[in-house]
Amino acid sequence: MADHTFPDGFLWGAATSAYQIEGSPLADGAGPSIWHRFAHTAAKVFENQHGDVACDHYRRYRDDIALMRELGIRAYRFSISWSRVLPDGTGRVNAAGLDFYKRLVDELAANDIRPMATLYHWDLPQAIEDRGGWANPDSAKWFAEYADVMIRALDDRVPLWCTLNEPWVVVHEGYVMGGHAPGRRDWREAVAVSKNLLKAHAAAVEAYRARGKNKIGLVVNLVPIHAASESDEDKQAANRWDAYFNRQFLDPALLGKQPSEMADLYGEAWSDWTAEELAQVSQPIDFVGINYYLRLVAADDPSGGPPRAKAVRQPQSEYTAMDWEVYPAGLTEILKWVASRYGNVPLYITENGVALDDVVAPKGVLDDTRRVQYMNSHLKAAREAIGTGVDLRGYFVWSLLDNFEWQSGFSKRFGIVRVDFETQQRVPKASARFYTDVIRTNGGALGG
Ligand code: FCB
């Protein structure tokens, strides 16, 4: 690697998710999702924005794929809207909804772009929510039924599948903070949902083994947690937070065990799992997808809710428009940590990117230098991990397009391509041009 390039066959991609870009959420017989419902509830999203149009990708997908091709992007991670395909969550298949994803993957194939499909990126069918959602123990069975429909329809054209995107966020934002759909704040429910999500993941993997021929994995967001001081209190707080964030899902799914901190962490809300449950959720998977954005520095917070830790701002660091610390070394650290704790399982960086207050120059050019720097430093950090033997197979920038950033609506822009939400015009930013060079040189353009 003296020439600074990445291993042969390294997959260079871009990522999006259904509710964030598609628009037309009820088109062609689709059922509503919890995000459709949530965004249309007053005061949940910045300025009451919603995904009714978003990037209008449901209608413009051909143009978006042509743009990816022009940029040299080789792989595309997208997610499937469960309620487009199964409007009632289970049972009846909506052929028109399924057809959208068939056309999408056909178009990708025609442009020589490899698809990675995520089955669940937070847009649960509202019909499932009406039956208790992820808190209902039957949710795993329903998810496997939906997974089976998708595997039958697309596995001949989709080489890489992800079960869940970031179960931690589903639990924390959906059931603890209430900032995401379905907007609840209940630790007991959070504990139940955490378990049911793991069961759903495993049930989808089992469905995949029965019928699928390619690869399936789990996508988690990982955050290096460093203690704010050398005190035992802060170190223990960092440890609890690490268990909550980083090990809550990976330990059961990959090692068939619970982090020892769970009972202490969740307190009264916690209930132990049976050995049978642990065996059930630890289905072998083909890869782990890692979404990496930031680091957290933790201090003890005895009066706070679980995990009784609070984040300490680092005055010397740069923070993004999300107020997330820019910390590229953490990517090397987390990749090496996963490889050593979970065996040298194949890894993908399934998301990495940055929201900035992009400034458009008069001629419409967007010189997002800080995004270029962010991508450059994080890709170098990834390359460093590969140099130590980590089996990293690909990188997907978040995101291809500026899009609907959940409760922040359209106010946070992560795209390497600018979207004018009035006109739907797409304009590649400097970061997109930079990424084109990186891909063309298989990383050589990053420099030493
Ligand atoms: C991740 C989500 C993705 C996007 C980025 C910024 O947590 O998976 O949808 O919101 O953060």
C-alpha cells in the first residue's frame, strides 16, 4: 500500500434511505409509515417539514442513477420502504410498490452500480405500529415475512443485504428521547424493543439462509467513547455508555451474550434474557456495516437517566452543523476494535459524512472544502485500519444527496450533491468531484 491505494475490489459507494429521499410516500398503493405519521404531527420536525416530496427520487431515480454513474460511484446503498411493498405490514403484497425496487435495481445494473439494500431504515409500516410496533414480540415474525418477499424478488440482482439500520438509534431516539418516530419516552418499552429488534434481525437472517444466495449483515452506528478524566466515576460512565452504544446489539448478535453492564445500565427496566433467546439472536452474518460520524467524551452523571453519563464538549475540536465532533482517528480505533472483539468479520463503512452549512457561490458552485477535508481524513483513517489487517471491504459516503434529515428536516445538508428543494435541481459539490478522483485512483488521490 506504499502507493496509498486501497485493496483491489474495494467498493466505493454512496448511501441514502427511503423516507429521506423518495417522496411520494403514499403513491401507487403504498401504506403510510410511522415517519409519514410522525412528520405530519405538529411540532415533531423542524418547521413541520415532512418527506412528501423530499428529493422526489421515487420519480427521478433514473436521473439520480445517471448522476452516480457520471460521478464514478460503483455501489449504492439504499433502503426499501416496507409499507410500499406491504401496505398493511403483513399479508397482501402491493405489486406496484415492489415494482419500484425492481426497476431501481435493474437501472443500477444497467449502469454497472452494485446495490446494497437495507431492509429497515426506520420507516415501520404504520399498520404494524398500530399493532404495537417493535414492542410487539410478533414483530420479528412480521419482519421476516417482509424480508422473505424482498429476498424472493431481488436476491438475483442484489449482492449485499442489510437487515436493520442502526438499531441503537431506533431504540434511543424512538423510545427513549422521543425525537424520532414513534416518539415515545419509556425505558421499559426501550428494553423490549431492543430485544425485539435483535430477534427481528436474526429472523431476517434465517429467512435469508433459507432462500438467499448472497450476503447479509447488520448495520450499527459506532461511537468511540472516551472518559473525560482519569476518575473511576468517569471511566465507569464511559464504560456504561460504550455498552449502551457499541455493544448492546453487536454482543448478542455476534457473540450470543449480553454486555455485563446492561442490568446496571437500564436499572429497573432491565430483564435478563434466556439462554435460548441469546442463541436465537446470534445467527452468523456475512458482514458488519459500520456507520461512523463522531466521538463522545463521557463524564459521570449520577442524576441523569441511563446510562448516567453526559457528553463533555472538546474546546479544541471542530464540530459539525449537527454539533458532532470531527474525530477521524476514532474511525481507525472503532474498526480495529470491531475486528479484535468480534473476530476478523468482513466490514463495510455503510455511512460516513458530514452536515455543513453549505454556502452556494453566485455561480451556483459549491466549494465545500470542509466536507472534502472530512472525507479525506476519514478515508485515510479507514486506510490505516486496513493497513493493520482489518478486513474492510467498502465505503459508502452519507449521503449522495442533501435530504430529509429526520427531526432536522431539510435544515441539515449531508449530500455530496446539492439539492435545490424548490426546483429539484442537483448540483455536485466539490466533495463529489473529489470523491470521483478518489474512486478513479482507488484511493490514490487521498495522498499520504
Ligand atoms: C444516521 C442515519 C442516516 C442519517 C445520518 C446522518 O444515523 O442512519 O439516516 O440520518 O445518520
